[in-house]
Amino acid sequence: MTRNPSIDGARRFLPGFALTSLLAVAAGCVIAAAHDVPTGSWARNLAAWIVGAAAAWAVARSPGAPRWFLLIAPVALAGTLLNAPQDGVHRWIDAGPLHVNAAFVLLPAAVVALAALRKRRLGWVAAALTLGILVLQPDASQATALGAAMLVVLALLRAPAAVRAGGAVAIMLAVAGAWMRPDPLAPVPEVEEIIKLAWRWSPLMAIAAAALLAATILLPLRIATPGRATVAARALCVYFAAVSLAPALGAFPVPLVGVGMSSVLGFWLGAGALVAVARSTRNHEGEP
């Protein structure tokens, strides 16, 4: 029986992702608890990991699911602009007692969908609208991560050089615009500065947490097969890396390790979407 490398890669990816992401979340919980952060705050990360794992399992078995994240993303992010801002910043949707960062939840899977649908104009329109809304929020971290992932997909798109160059310039201008918008939010130590907290408490724990986050970021590259899955894996890896490095440049949440369930859910949904795309490549063998 012929082995399908896309399916084999997906099978290797999810268990590894589950392990490293859980350890990263657990490390963050230990750091938060050691600094007297209320249990109800950091325990939500663990609950989000369980919910996210179940959601990723469902998404992974639904080949058409990823595209919906790409289409829903601009609508949901537009909804954040209607919510009451925090110091003039719009990034959240309130769902009962939950304060959800819409971009963190939806963009990982949306990035995967853009890579899978990169030949369709509608996908690029949805991504462009989403990037524009991130500039309006503003959220330089998410705008940079989405923009970087879009550049990866654009670079691997079979299109005239002038089209790709023009698209790249437009993306970079939008990202620059996000960084130029005023963002007065002060950092919350257990959210945006949790690695610094860990370093002051235990450098070894800080290194372990950062290493576990890095391992999770790189895991999508295990799905290294020709076609849509490879493009999606690279784009998702770049997105993960960008949002993880952004806290070094400003008051942005540290994903997985920092307190905040949105990134945990979003990383899982991105992983599930990537597996769905990898599995669907059985019908698209050889697609560039």
C-alpha cells in the first residue's frame, strides 16, 4: 500500500504539538502561580487547552473547515471595533465572562486557509480586509504576524512578478501603518511579561518556557510535503513565530505561556486546520 506523506506528517505533527503546547501552557501556569496570580486566571489556559484540543480534532476531520476561518475572520474582527475600547484599542469580543482576543483565536486557522486557497481571489480579499482591520484596532503584533504569513504565501504563489511585488509592498505598508498607530496599553506582567517574571524568579524556568514555545512554533514544519500542506505549514510557522517574538518589541501577549486563553485556542485551531489541509492533499497530489 502506498504511503501518503501528507497523512503521515499530520499524524506525527498532532501528538508532538499536543505535548509541547501542553508543557508550554503548564510552564506558564507554574510561573503565574508562583507570582500569586489568581488561580482562576491561569487555570483558564489549561481549560482552553482541553477545549482547543477537542476543537482541533473536529477541524482536522473537516476538509472544508479551514476556509470558514478565513471568511469569518474579517467579520469577527470588525465586531471588535463595535465593542467598548480599552484606552482606545479594540481587540476583544466579550462572550459572557470571557474576554476573547478575536485575532488570536481566528488568525492561525485563517492563515492556513489562505495558503490552501491562495489561487482564489476571495481568499486574498478576506485576508486584506482582516489586515486592514488589524491596523484600525490597532494590533501591530497580529498585523505583523498576518502580514508575514501573507508574504510567505505570496512568495510561493505562481503569479507575475509585478503582482507579487505590488502585493508585498501593500502588505508591508499596512504593517508599518499598524506600528505607527498609538497603542497606549500598559503591559500586564503575567500576560505580556511572563518570560521576564520567570527570569527574575528562575532563569532555568524562563529558558524552559521559551524553549517549549519555540518547539511548538517549529512543529508545523514537520508537515513537509509538496503542495498546499507545505505552503500552509510554512505560513503557520511564520505566524506563530511573529506573535511569539512581538512581545520583545511592545506590550503584546506571550502566546501559550502568558495568561490568556485566546492564544491557546487559536494555536490549536491552526494546528487542526493544518492537519485538515494535509489530509486533503490526497486529492491534490503534485499541486505546487
